[in-house]
Amino acid sequence: MNQEAPRAEPTGGKMRYFLVWSLCAFHLIKADAIELTDMFGEIQSPNFPDSYPSDSEVNWNISVPDGFRVKLYFMHFDLESSYLCEYDYVKVESEDQVLATFCGREATDTEQTPGQQSIISPGSYMSLMFRSDFSNEERFTGFDAHYTAVDIDECLEKSDEELACDHHCHNYIGGYYCSCRFGYILHTDNRTCKVECSDNLFTQRNGVINSPDFPRSYPKSSDCLYRIELEEGFFISLQFEDNFDIEDHPEVSCPYDYIKIKAGNQEFGPFCGEKSPGRIETRSNSIQILFHSDNSGENEGWKLMYTAVGDPCPLVEPPINGKIEPSQATYTFKDQVVISCSTGYHILKDDVESETFQIECMKGGMWSNKVPICKIADCKTPPELDYGLVTFSTPHNRTTYQSGIQYSCQHPYYQMVPNVTGTYTCDAGGVWKSPELGTRLPSCQAVCGKPKFSRSLLAHIVNGRYAKRGISPWIAMLHRDGLPFCGGSLLGNKWIVTAAHCLHHELDPEEPVLRSSDVISPSSFTVILGKYRTQRQDDTEQRLQPQSIFIHPSYKAATLQYDIALLELSEAARLNDYVMPVCFPDGSHQEDAMVIVSGWGKQFLHRLPEALVEIEIPLTDHAVCKEAYAKLQKGITEDMICAGEKQGGKDACSGDSGGPMVTLGNQTGQWQLIGTVSWGDGCGLNDRYGVYSNVLLSLPWIKQVTGVQY
Ligand code: 4AZ
């Protein structure tokens, strides 16, 4: 059929059949459409491949599952051609739009044939309508088409300029799903990615908070809550950065995304757009920052710094002689200052002393405590030195920091041991310190063996002469019942060294072993120092009571080995020109040295002398002495020293026992105790020698018992 023909007679032949067509059409429209729900199928015009009947209408509804589209392809198409496909046609529609209307055999300006092209439905539904008018004179064969369900790749398709998924899109046959980048979670819309950001608590005094991923686009569909909770007394200030970008709307105030700040019963915001809120003083210690984003938009977000300030406290003045750290122009809540004192001073607070003191600026602008005072270190009254003296080198006997003192000993009877200056200064810690001894104190020890009165004035002693007063100031008289019974020597200021045999009763000659019950009582006799006259009182004498008796542990009463003992006096002697101790032997004397022996012992004819007598005799060679006494079957042991002249004459005698045998140390110039009078065969006999206990041998024991050191 010629295309022009129907237009030349638009109504003629067509009108003739109109009623029939319309009746038929009425009948056909009423007919149900053919429902096709398979994933593919074939659709043919009635009677295909024979010519289709006239006046027919057939409808097909193709439905495929969601996520699929219908793709239609015509294998064959042969319909009557007419202007704008008025007569016979195939119309392809989706739910609400005509996708195509085809007719004819070939496409022209006004009619379309499907040709090679496929038609794809926008959704999962497509309908097809075939219409033929009242004539098919040229026996057009109609059409043969196939449809298939084809998958939609939602990930590649955009609608409303929005991607199917916020982050990652995954297509599968018949559908798609979305997933989110690490740190994000899929919103319930299954499309946008939100973040979990409702649990942010800040408790530090300052910090930085920003929208998630700032300055990259913040997540969609998120509600972020940031809480800043500080101690009461702080006020939080917020400072938003200028770089601020939250989705906004030109007319409505922040309808999509916004940031809001709640501070107590105040609320700041909502803020959105590109203008930074700048600085916000919340005047609260606990605030909430809410940030809401909807499911669309790409904006950078926001960033803020928060700081906390509190009420200022009044300025504090450092105490006199003290300082405050850190030193600031202002102090606010929670600021702490440490108060410390200059060297030599320390904090005094509530009667308690310390090196530092801390105070804190509290809520309401009050300091936790008053500034304490700095008190100067005080070394207090220096300890006293026995036989010594303290003199203050600073006025008013000051004992505070940097004061000085000077120790000295009672000169010339005591000297400082060790030999130091005795200068002490009060240090910053309140302690007296010397450059030589630190905090240790020196002691004042008695000066030994240095009598004020010199022996050289005496020509020399022949046969024993009265000694000069004060020439032997260490000699002690052991006195009982108005009579002297032994001698002794002063060591230090409260010890007497004497002979052991002076201090016990006579022993049983059958069994001469000393028991403690044999030792005489210390209260049964007296020690007299500063003594000169034998039986008359001296102005210089000091009567002292012995307190304890110590017999040498190796003493043998039968042989008089280690015939040496110590007496402890109940009180110290007062040292003066007539009372002073003798020195210990230093072992430097020569074997034949001259020694001086003194005592109130018997004279010839068994008379007591008027006053103290002394003799000067040489030490005897040990072997000579030993031999002299061997004849008498008396042992001279190592602990004994002998002295006297071969021809006799000058000798100690009864009553001299325990008394001193001294010699002048040629190195020291001090008198030292070599021996104590012990025994002998008679007195002053020819080829007999006086026997003395060797003090050098007992020295370790003496030092240990007495503790005396010079
Ligand atoms: C005595 O009986 C005594 N000639 C002391 C010394 C001497 C003799 C006897 C030495 O205490």
C-alpha cells in the first residue's frame, strides 16, 4: 500500500468500516491482555507468519522481577504503513510513557519501524499493543519479537545527580547493594554512610574538635554528639576556625545540616553555611555540641578549639625571703603556685616547718590557703662540750642561719681532739657544721704528762728526796683509816691505775687464787689527788671516791704477774696545776733509761716520809733481774720490768705499790707511765731490784677499760 493513499482519502474507505472496527474494537478492548512473566519470551502478531487479521487488537503485559528491565527486539516487522501510524501499529509503553510506536516496513519521516534496535523499558514492566484497522488488503505478515529480562547496573546509573551508593556500590543480577569505607556504617536507608559519633567525651582543659574527616566532606545521615565535661568552676570557650562549611539553604535556616551547642540552659546555633560562628563564651563547665547531617550534600565541615578558664584569684605576694612559682600576672581556677623560701629559710605554717608549700586557686576566685611565712633556719643553742667552752662569733648569741660559734677547751688542762679549730657555722638546714668535722663535735681531752712545775730545778735525787709540790701531778694516794696504803697514777680525769695486789685482802697461802669476794670494796678507801704531805692536809688535795675496781684479767696473786688494776672514780677530778694525768707509754724509751719513781712508801727504818718522795733510777736489764731473783726462786716474767742500781739504795718500798714509774718521752717532751710499783725482795738491797708491772703490755686492756685517749 502506497503511503500517500490514506492521506489522499483520510476518511473515505476508513469511514466505511468505522462502525465495524469500533464494534470489534469495543469487543477487543474488553479482552484481557496477555500476561507474560517469564524472563524471556516471543511475541507474534496474530496468525504470524500469515497475514494478520484486520480489526484486531492484542495487548501483552511483560513483567520481570525488580532490578530487571525488559529488552524487546523485533526479528521481523511488516505492518501497513500509514501517516503517524494511524492504521496499523505496534505501540510499546512502560507504566506511564509511550516508548515507541511502530508501523510500516521501513522507517520514514513520519513512521518508525523497530529495525535492528532494541527497546529497553525504564523499569521492570513493558506493555505492547498491536492494532490493525479494518483492512489488510496487502496481506502484511505482522511481526515476530523476542523479549528478555536484562539486569540493571544501578551502580553505573545516576538519578537526580546522586549516586546509587554514598561510598561503594556493588551490582548483582537483579539488584545492588552499598557498602561503606572503614569507620563508617551503612545508614538504614541502605545507601548513605554515616559515622557513629555520639559518644565523644572530652575532659581535658583544652582540646580540638572537628567534624568527622574534616576538611574532607563530613559523613551523611549522622548525628554526632560531643560532650565537654570539666570540673565545676571552669568556663568553656569555643573558637571555631574560619574554615567553616555546613550545608545550608538560602531561605530556611539550616534545614539540612547544622551544628548546635547546648550549655546549661543556653543554646547556641544552629549554625550552618560558610560563615564561622567565631568565638563562643559558654560560661558553663559542661557543654554538648550536636552536629547533624542529612543524607545528601558534600561539605567540608568545621573545626574548633576549646579552652577552659576559671574565675581569677587575687594576686599573691611572695613572703619576705621567699618566692612564688610560677610567677604569673593572673592566676585562675585550678592554678597552683608553689611557695618556697630563700636559702637558710623555710616555710612555717601552723607550727609545721617544710621546704615548700602549695596553694591552689579554687572555684569562686579564692586561694586554698594563706601565704605562709619564711622563717630563718635556727641551729638552736649549740651542744656543750665537756671541759670546753662555746663562744659566739655573731652578736646577741645568734643561733640562726650563717651564725658562727667557736669551741675551745679548758686550757691548758684540756685540748681539742682531733686537733681542729672548733669553728662551726649554722647552715641552711639549721645544723651547726664545721669545715673539718661536719656535724661531728670534737672532744676536750685531758692534757697528759706536762706538769707546770719543772724537775730540772732540783739538782738531782740522791737516795730519794722530797719531791717538789706539783712535780708529779698524776700521783694518787690510796688512803684508808688515816694512812696511805698504796700509790696510783691518774689517767684521763677519772681513772687511777694502781697495783692489783693493793686491792685485795690477803689470800690463803695454800691456795692463793683471787676470787671476787677477796677484792676490797671501792667504798673502803679514798683516792687523794693533788697530794703532797703524807699525813697532813694539803690545800691542793682532792679526795675522790672510787666507784669500781678492775683487776687485770691475767693477774696472778701468787706470782704477781700482771699486778695492775684500774679504779674508776665516782666523779672526775678537777684538773689544775697540781692534778693532771700521766701519758701512756709509747714504747720509745731505751732499755736502760732513767726513770722516776714516787711515793709515800716506807723509808729506811720503816718510817713514813713527811711528804712525797721520788727517786731517779735506771731500768735494769731483764736478764740481769731475772738472774738476781732466780736465786730466790722468784720468777721475773715478760709483764715485769726491773729498775734500780746494782749496789741498791734507791728503791721503792712497802706503801709505794701501785705508784708511778715515769720517764720523759724524748719525742713528745711529755711524761709517760712505764710501770707501776709491784714488788721486790726487801727494799734497796744490793743485787736486788725493784720489780714493776710493765704498763706497755697492759695498755690495750687499759685503753679498752678506761676509754681514755689523749
Ligand atoms: C711492797 O711491799 C713493796 N723494793 C714494794 C716495792 C718493793 C718492795 C716491797 C721493791 O709494797
